[in-house]
Amino acid sequence: METELEQKIKEIPPQAGVYQYFDKNGRLLYIGKAKILKNRVKSYFKFTPFQASSNLTPRIYKMISEVADINYIIVENEHDALILENSLIKQLQPKYNILLRDDKTYPYICINLNKPFGRFEISRKIINDKKIKYFGPFSIGARDILNSIYEIFPLVQKKSCLSSKKACLFYQIERCKAPCEGKISEEDYSKIVKDAIAVINDKKKLIQLLKEKMYYYSEKLLFEEAKEIRDRIKRISQTQLVSNLDLASSKSYDIFAIEIEENIACSVLIFVREGRVISTSHSIFKSEFGFDSSHLYRRVLVDYYQKDVLPASEILVYEPFEEIKAVEKFLFYKTKKKIKITVPIRGDKRKLTTLALKNAKELIRLEKNKNYDILIKVKNLFSLEKIPYVIEAYDNSHLQTQATVGAMIKWENFSFVKKDYRHYNLEAKDEYAQMSELITKRCESFAKNPPPDLIIIDGGETLWKLAKKIINQYGIFVDIIAIAKEKKDNKAQRAKGRAKDTIICELGTFNLQSDDKRLHFIQKMRDESHRFVINYHRRVKLKRDKEIQLLKTKGVGEATIKRLIQYFDTFENIENASMAELESVIGIKIARNLKKQ
């Protein structure tokens, strides 16, 4: 008798689209895209008897063996399917898909040659204008390069300089030629810009000029200035790759190489512009189910070029992968330019892809040397779905329902990633509603910033159930742990090594010994989120207290202040309120006092 799943598969239309596999519990297992949905999905199965196809990789065979249901979305073409697949994988985090967490955008240095006295600036946004010249992208050192250019060349130092009609200090210290007073012609200024462009394109020349400046400062006994230049040279010189390649051509390439060793993969990206390696980057991926090389190449390329970037006219990859033509079509849709993906087999191009692969191997070796014992112990104890390589912890804070805030911290690669910390201003009044608002705000950002492997909530079973419910409503599965503080005399005990906190997870409740390293690890995450949210709460409250004091100096009493806040919600709204609005809330006399400057 034909199963419901078998019937569903046979009815899939022969059109482009995205397919989703689910297990018997409704858990999303996998998202894929296809030029022809019917053919792609049927290739995973055989129908006599109905089961997973025998020619699948072990990873895919295991996944298909768990499939109990399938959904699909029809789109116009393969390009749309590629984009939708990438977006859904990031947002929904299926069990068997590779999650690319690297959402970095690399900065460019640019100058608008349309302007008579143009300035170099940092930009992450690409404008389609032939007169705007871009340099990069730079994975590191863009700001240091920019600052160096302004120190070495007498360019217009600040945006405000040209609006002023009088030469400033920069002219007096010979850092600017004062075009504001007409002391330099456009033609002579463009020559300085041309020299600066040559130095931006030649890192060796830039470093040589910086060393000369460093020695000059040192001879003048200006050691602080010399040290700053020395540190800047180190940052500009810093690179993840060492290459002595000197390409004879002036071609530009983006080079990708991927190395896979068991459950770790590494992609290395090299930017070559006009024959020079200008910067490099890499990403490490981990999966308990292994990797498929072709799938990873496709995902890495689509993920990178979906951002606002300027690709080279040719992309070099170390090895061929399926659907190269589909990715080329995607690049044409994205850039309106024909960009070729090449797998070189000899010459300088092959040397570049081999160099990238060599470094990918080395980065994996370094990654394997890391000790993941504590993560594996945490996973096994709480029966987590994944090893928690990426963790987020949430907490909220308020004082008598005032200055209500929430916070998220992120831990990855054995350190707290402070640039990814987030503050949230909350409107809810009770702890339950505040956590609901905080988690909902985070879920709404999953499309841009993928979920972690593990979420830690500062709270008990009620908040754990709340977090689980909200996240499941978004169709996402993430392991969640709540940690409830031990209380003595109604005061929370946070002393690591002594506090007997309770941990809540899918398996139930755990009361670990106070010296348990796994407990210490969870406490460390919880305490960092608490520290972060408390610091933000104090700043918000301090600002609020200052605003209250300001109202008091205008003759407004505490009861009236409370009435104003209840009506207008924020001090900014009070300040911007009209006279009529204020009169309706607090009367004409106090309203006039408030409006007095």
C-alpha cells in the first residue's frame, strides 16, 4: 500500500523550487533547492520497496531514513531557488544542513573622483558609479591604511575642511594644502590623489613609508608616536596567509579553497587585485554529520556574493563542484556582469588555489588542537542535539518596572564575542513578559543573524518553557537550557564553586554538585549576560534619573512626572510634546514651566 509520503513525492511538480524534509516529530531535517523539484526529490529514494536510495552518501542516507514528511516551495527559476534556499537555511537551521555563521562584510577604501578635492573613506556599501574608485576588500587593516594615507599625503583631512573658507591647523602642520583658500589647484591635488592610490595598491611601499615615519619619530624622541606607527605596521602586515607569489599579470581574482577533514571544514578566501594579494579570510565549519564538498562550495560562494561586494572578473576554485553554472548565473543576476568560475590545473592560478588549500589544511590542524572536552561533556549530560560551539545567553533587568532592559551575549571559539552582544529596550512590566519580548526580538533577527547551537536563559522552568514555545513557533529547533539561581534569604547566590544552581533542560531538572565543571561552564555564560544587562540597566537608569532631575528643576513634582511618563512613555516624547498636549495632561501652569528654556 502506497504511503502518504510516497504519494506526496510522486505529485511534486517538475518546476524550480526549494524542498524541506521533516522527521516524524515535525522537526526540520534538511532544506535543498532544485532546478526541477520532481527529479531532485525522487533521486533520494527508490520505490520498490519505498526507502532511501542506496547510492547516497552516509550523511544523506541517515537523513533520508528519518524523513516522514516533505514540503516544497515553487519559484520562478533556479536563481530564485538558490537565494531562497540560502535564506531559509540561515533562518531555520535544519539539522543536516551546513550552517554558515560567517556574516562578515569586508570594508573597502573608496574615493569619489567626481569631486574636485576628493577624500578617501571607508565604505561597506557599493555604489554603481564609474567615477567612484574602490580598493579592497580588506579583511583586516582598512582603517590603518586609511589613517596612514592621511598622515603621509597632504589631502583634505576632514569633511568639514572644505566648507570652511579659512586654512586650519592641518595646513599649519603641513598635513593639508588648504584648497579651502585656493592654495592648490585641482590638477595638482589630483596628482597627490594619484600618488596615494599607488601606495594603497602597494602594501610594501606603504609599509616602507610608515617605517621612515616611525624612525623619524624615534629620532625626535617621540616614542608614543613611534609605537603607534609600529603597531599600525604590524596590523597592516598581518595576514592569515604567507605568499611570496609575484604575479606577472595585473589580473584580479577571488580565490576559494575548501578542505574537509572528518567533521571540520575550512574555507579560505584570497583577494588578488591587479596582481597582488591584498587580503585573505577564512571560516571554520563544524558538523557532526560530515560535509559534502560540492554543497559546501556552492553555499560558501552564494553566501559571500549575496552581500554587497565587488567581485573580481574571475573566481578561482581549487576543485570542481556541481552546479558551477548555476552559481555563475546567480552572479550574473547579482552583478549584471559575466563572471567566470575557473578550476585552474597549472600556472600561477593553480599556485594560488594550492596556496589557499595549504592554508586551509593548516587552519584545520590548529582547530583540531583545541580541547572541546567541556563542550562534549555539556552536550552528553544534557542530551543536546549539537555540540554547543556557539552559545547565546539572555537576561533582563528592571527596577520597580522602570528602566526595563534585556541583553544577549555570545560565546564562540572559547571566548565571548563582544562585538555581537546586543542590548534591548523592553516595554513589558513583569519578568515573564520581558523575557517573552526579549526572545521574540531575537527570533525576529534569525534571518540576518542565525540561531546559536545553544541558548541559556537566566531563570527557572517557567521561563524555559516560554523560550521553547516562542522559538518553536518560528519553526526553529535550538537546544535551550535555563539556570535558576540558588536563593538564601531571598537573595540570589552567584558565587561560583558554592552556589547550588538548578539547571532545566529537555531531560528535566539537574542539581549538580557546586564544584562540577559543567555547572561552572553554564554559570559563566549566565553571569556574563547578567553583568552585561546590569551595566546597561545602570546607564539607562542614570540617564532617566538625570531627566527626572531636570524636570524637577522646572518645578515638576514626582507625582506629575509619573503622570507624564505614563502618558507620553518616554522623556523624548515629553520634550517633543506640544503645548496643547502638555496642558491636557498636567495643566497650563506646569506646562508653561516645562516649555520655558
